Amino acid sequence: MNFLQDGVNFFLSLGAAVFVPIIIIIAGLVVRMKVKDAVSAGITLGVAFSGMLMLISFMTGAITPAAQAMAETIGVNLPIVDGGWTTMSTISWSWPWAFLMFPLVVGVNIVLIVINRTKTFNADLWNVWGKIFTAVAVYAITGNLVLAFLVAAVQVVFELKAADFHQHRVEKMSGIPGVTITHRMVFMAAPMHILDLVLRRIPGLDRSFNAEDLRNKLGIFAENHVLGFILGVVFGLLARFDIAGILTLGVQCATALTLFPVISKYFMAALEPISNAISEFMRKRFTDRELFVGLDWPFLGGANEIWLAVIWTIPITLVMAFILPGNGILPFAGIINIAIAVAAYFASRGNIIRMIIQCTVFAPVFLYVGTAFAASMTDLANATGAVDLEPGQLISNSSIDAPIFTYAISNFMRVTEGNWIPLAILLAWIACFVLYSRSLIAERDRDAAQATQEDVPA
């Protein structure tokens, strides 16, 4: 048992930029790719991950001081420390039973592929910690280890089904064939879809308005480097930086927005050959079967719409943190909220205006859920020593992925205490998920029918 746990901890210590490429290389060899091609694809993917993580770290380091300065200027007292996703991952992996989540995730995936209930091969095993996070919360509430892993298994099933349903839209919007996203952050797109149905009925909001449309309307002012500089300068002014600080932040934001699309090209270079190899492998062994590669979100990093929504959400989240009654968390480490932006990107099909509205409406959810999880995360951190906290200090994350689903499925057993709210929220989310999934399936079938008609000779 200790040997297995030590092995898992070793591979996790390598980091996502090494761990995920190893999974991809192994998968490539299994589906009979040439060794040199599989290794090349894996290393290229590692380069892409490293580049994306480096840019996010750079952007976070540039934006966080400005956010902190704004908070100090306003003078608020919010007691919960925002440790970001990295701290939540560390705390989750410190759970004594965490290493058992790997065989559970892989086993559920294999079974669903064999019985033809999913077309997704999940290569994003790095984010197993997201399932552990849910299991930890369930165990903290119920004390039932079996139930904790059962709920985590349900989350795995939802992730695979969401990946199946999203695949067509992912391929259409990213331009990368045969891939999909298995990260739970897309769960937030389900309730966003309901809001998007309303927004699309408003005149002017039903039209295409993505980054390309923005460039056509604003010209040079919508170019990545110029837009990034403008946004950085605005943040610098809000933070009351001096002239040098304002201009530096402007150049830093311009750098980030300029390089994100460049890095995303390496994801395409790495993923296209492995995707083709897996698809060919499946076609030879299963009639009318295709298999998609499920990955973490960074391969979508070339979408400028995502970064515009992220930047918009930063001041919105800060302002809401200051004024929302019942919020106890001050956003810092989680201030770059990718989870809300990626979900809005898919729900709105990349319409920037609708994305901004969705991010504004749903930003409070992340703060309230971060506040709700503070007690259980702090207890685990103190019990395991995963994070050094001062006596009485609380810790959580202001950008917990899929906050509505994560809170509801972790707390639904509180119904035994007479609290029906989490169960009601979970049922509402499931209803949204069903409606959203039907929309994704209808879009896929509609596009397939149109492609078939275009292929028919006149």
C-alpha cells in the first residue's frame, strides 16, 4: 500500500508538464505510434504546458499586486486566505486515501469505453485531485469513506459525458481534431447555457461577436498587444500605481495576451498526431467507434475571448468580494479565474459580450462557494500539516472549479440534517446539464447533416 502511494506521489511531484506528456507517450505507444513520433508529441505537449503555465504565473504575478493595492485602498477585512488551486491541490493530496483515486478514475474510464458509454479517453490524470477534493468534502460531512469514493466516481462519469457532448464544439472552436476537455470546469457552462438562452433573445446579443469581430470593429485597438496594454494601464490606474508601475503593468499584460496564442499552437502540434493515431487504432478494432483524447483546458489558451473574460472578471470579483454580504474570502491566488471564463466561452460559443455578462452574473457563486469550503479545507490542512496556518486562520480558494456542482454534490447528504438546499441545487444543476447537453448534441447533428449535404454533388 505504501509502495503504491509512494509511486503516485513520485509521479505527481513531476508536475503536469511532465506527468501528462508521459501519459500521452504511453498512450501513443499503445496505439502503435512510432516511438519517435510518440516521444516527439509528448515532449511538444510538455513544452506547451510549460509555456502556458509560465505565462499564467507571469500574468498572476503582474496582476496580483494591483489587486492587492486596490483592496488596501478600499480597506476591507476578509478573514479567509485565498490559496488558489495549487494550495487546494496540495491539501487534497494530503488526504490519507487520496492515492486510491487513480485506480478509480482509470477504472471507471475503461469500463465506460468497453461498454460503449463514452468515447473519451481521459489523459488528464493530473487533475485527479479535483475528484479527491470532492471526496474529501463528502468524507468531512459524512465520515463515510465508501460514499466519498462513490460520489467521486459519479463526478468522473459526469466529466466523461460532458467531454463527449462538448467534443464537437471543442473541435470547432479550437481547430484541433479529436480532442475534448475532461476538466470539471465545463460543468459551469450548464447553468450559463440557461442564461445564454435568455441573452440570445436580446436584440444585438444574438449576433456573432468574437475576438475576430472585435478586431474588425476596433482595428488596432483590438489587437492583442494593444488591447493588453490598454487593460494593463487601466488596472494600474485603479491600483494607483505611479507612472512607471502603470506602464510596466501595461507592457506585462500586452506580453501575456500576445504570447498566449503563440503557445496554443504547440498544443495543436502535439495533439493532432496522437489524436489521429488513437482514432485509427479504434477504427481498426471497433466498428463505427471513434475515441477522443480528453485533456485539461490549456490547449484552449489561444482563444483571446477567454483572456478578455478573465481580465474583465478580475475587478468584478474584487468589487463583489468587498460588497457581497456573507462573503469571507479575499481573492488573490485565485484572482486569475480560468474556470469561469472557459465555461462562459463554451456556453456563449465565444460571444465576448455574452461571456462578460455571464462572468459578471456568476462571479459571486465562486466567492460564496469558496467561503463555504473554508472550514473543511482548513481542518484538513491543519490535520495533515499540508499548509502552515496561523492559529484561527482559514484557507480556501476564490475560484473553485465548477462551484455549483462541487458544492451541491459534496453537501447533498446534509439532507439528513434537514438541509435540503444542496440537494435542490444539485437537481437544478442536473436539469441544466441535460438541457445543455441536448443543445450540444443538436448542434453536432445539425453540423453533420449540413456537411453531408455539402458533400453531395450538385
